[in-house]
Amino acid sequence: MTEDHCEMKNSIDRDRDRYPHCIVWTPIPILTWIFPFIGHMGIARTDGIIRDFAGPYYVSEDEMAFGRPTRYLQLDLSRIPSSSNSNNVQTIWDRSVEQASDEYKKRWHNLFCDNCHSHVAMALNMMNYDAKSSYNMIKLCFWMFFRGKFVSFFGFLLTWVPFFILLTILLGITISSH
């Protein structure tokens, strides 16, 4: 494989929603409007296909439960412990994503303790990403909130405008009641 081909394979394609070896995130209506750090999360294989725990006993492929990603965090495959063979880390990444997905196809979805963030955490723990096996939904929530990139300005607006509208309404009610 040429270096250009590897670079192309790792390139993000926003038009086709391809996010190779990324964690992806999208707002959940009403919940994200009130708490903008809470949203729906998925993890993409090295070919960019997104897997997300979308509900009880269901892990979707290539169609996130709450719409297209608005944020992403592309992870460095070299942080997966393995031999120096780059195909090996890609195999480990993809196998971990698929094994976590297979496990979550057997699970009931719970908004508070076993959810889409837990699915992503399991995949990262299985691959021992960054020599860690302690990923969880809280760590991933804040990791995405502080380190995730918006896919576009529109993605930024989808995430933040509803929150600011609600905040403005609340401030207006508070100010007018005094």
C-alpha cells in the first residue's frame, strides 16, 4: 500500500459520514438542549463506517440513531499497543469495535449506566487504547466535549443554538419577574 493510499483511507469524508478510527457524537434533542455536554456517541471502524449502540439489543451500522455526526475525535492508531505493523493496529481497532458491537447487541440500553458511551468505552478498553483499560461514559463525555472537533459550522449551530435559545428564555423570564 502506498503512503498516499494510507492517507486517503484515514481521511475524513464529511459528505459521506466517513470518520476513520474516530469517536463521533451528535446531539440528542431536548437532552442536549438542556445539557450540551450530553449527546449520542458512536465509534467508527478504520474504513469510516460508524457503529453506535442505538437502543436495546441494537447496534446500528452507518446510520446513527440521532442523525449525522456533529462532532468527532480522530484517534491515533499508533497508541494501540501492538507490533510495528500498521495493518495489525487497524485489525485490532476494527476487531475491538466489532466485538464491542456484538456484545452490545445482547444488552438492554439504559440512559444512565449502559449506553452508547459505554459501547465506545468497551471498544477502547478492548484495544487497550493508549495503554489504558479504564475508559467509561463520563471520561468519554468530557473527552469529546473538550477535545472533539465540530464537523462544520452547522454542526456547531446544531449543538449550541437550542441551548442558547433556552438560556435566553430562562434569563428573560427571570429578569421580567423581578
